[in-house]
Amino acid sequence: MTAPLSPIRLPANQPPQFYRGGAAIAALRSAGASAGRTEHGGEFGPEDWVASTTTLFGHSTEGLTRLPDGRWLRDAVKADPVGWLGRDHVDTFGTSTALLVKLLDAGQRLPVHFHPDDEFARRHFDSHFGKTEAWIVLGTQGEEPTVYAGFREALDARTIRDWVTEQDAPTMLNALNAITVEPGDTVHIPAGLPHAIGEGVFVVELQQPTDFSLTLEWRDFLGDETKGHLGLGFDTALQALDTSVWDEERLTDVIRHTATDEAATVDLLAPAAQPFFRADRLRPAGPLALDPSFSVLVVSGGEGRLRAEHGSVHTVSTGDTWVVPHAAGECEIDGDVTVIRCRPPAPRR
């Protein structure tokens, strides 16, 4: 008889990136009982792709998560999609997990960039998914940790094209809203919205399962204009950019402040994120039941126990990352622990 699918603790998965960072990821992963388990010869990157069935743009396997038994998670899901994802999910999204989760630690400011929506991605990348994303701030360093999102004034495409041609980085950055953040803040980034993450900001990032980044500020980061527009040319790429004004009132629709919410389960993301992914912070005051779902768990503090419906029990502690198959059933978590639970969007029923 085949053993039932159970939650699986995952090692770090840090594909190479073009920017510095990763110290906060290393510190988190080495803080608990899992110390030393996920080191890569002392090298740490700024992104850890958790339970990833997504590859780096233009690569065949780079970025994929390998399970402890040696299989790619992508292959395991394709071999048993209903077990991993549930029947309703498969009927809605096929064999895609419909989710990519990352730990992202910005050791330097990221460039000004944006992502395509589903329609643009279908037309130009032959993909069912664009790249809407959201950030859950886990930690910050520096006096004024900042993220940037949305243009402060409405702009025309010609002005932006001139900035890109001249690689006028200061003007591009200054055109964005600068938002000071602290742990517990969350920011939903709709497709098309220009954005950047500032130095010293450490987040759990949820996104649609693609690696489509269109980078306005490419010169000092990518070194190649083609990597900025992903081979489309900027005249085409800029068609996916949201050039509208994002004032303070509009930003309140995508930003939440959750640090003071002491509930056992806290919905972390703005309502506009629900069609793309879901995220909850779990702080169980006693045994806390979790409905069956494919999910990714990031343990941000403490230690507890995760029980699957069929009876397996797993210790979870600071720095752990877990993937939970739908077939693990109604799970239960308890202990003095804080967990970020990330899930795909709710499937159609």
C-alpha cells in the first residue's frame, strides 16, 4: 500500500540572482532546530524559492525545488496532481500549483521593474499566468526601510521610454511612492505596477508561478538591455506597465498593517490579492485546525507540532519551510510558534 502524502520539510533552494543579499535568510534558517541543515557550502543567495515548480526565466531546471527523495516537486505533483493539489484545484488550474513562494532578503535596493498580467503573458510568453505578487515583511534593517510602489503622478509612455533609453535611474525611482515598512506590513503588487524593494527589507513573497520581470532600470543590475525587456523590446514591454497615478488613498487598498493583530489566524493580504493567492499568519493558542489544501509554511518563530489527518506528527521550528499536500487532509498545528501559511487562490467549486 502506498504511504499517504505527508507534510515535507524542505531544504533551502537559492538559485543565483543579480543582486546582493541573503544574510537574513541564513540567520532565519540557522536560528532553530534545523540549524546547519540548509547551508550551501557557506554561500547564501538573496532569494529562497520555496516549494517551487517554477524555473528561472530561460532555464530548464534552475529554480525548481528538489524533494528529499530526489524528485523535483514539479514531477511529483504531475504524477499525482489530485493528491498534491486536490480535485477542485486541478479542475480549475490543472497540474500547476498556481503559486510560487520566496524568501527575499534585499542586501541592496532592487531595480525599478514591473510584471505582466495574465493576458499579456498569454500573448507574449505563452503562459497561463502573469506575475502578480505580494510581500509580507518579516524583518528590516536600517533607519528607514523602504519599498517603492506605483507612480506618484500619471505619466505618458513617451516620458517613461525616454527614462529607459537614458537609464535615468534617479528619476525613475523618485517617480515612485516611497513607503516605509516594518515587520507585519504587507503589500499587494498588482501586475503592471512599477515597484522596487529597498535595502534591508526581508519578506516572504507570494506570486503567480512565473519569472517574468520587466526591468526599467537594467544598466547597473542586469548589464544587458535584452534582459530588461526579456527579448520583447521595450516598446512592447511598456504596454504592460501601469502608468496611472497611485495616490495615498489608492495605496491603502493594497497595504495592510498586521503587527498588532493577536488573533490565532490573521488574513495578511489585501482583498485584491485573493484571486491570486492567500496568506495567513498562524499563532495557535491551542490546537489549530487547518482545512485540507496545498500549502507552503514558513516558520518565522518558535517551535510547535504539525499533525496530518492520517496521524503523522512533525516538529516545526524557526527557519523551517514546509510543503503540505492536499492529501495530508485536515492538519492541526499547535505550540509556541508563528507560521506564515501560503496557499494558491481558492479553486472554483
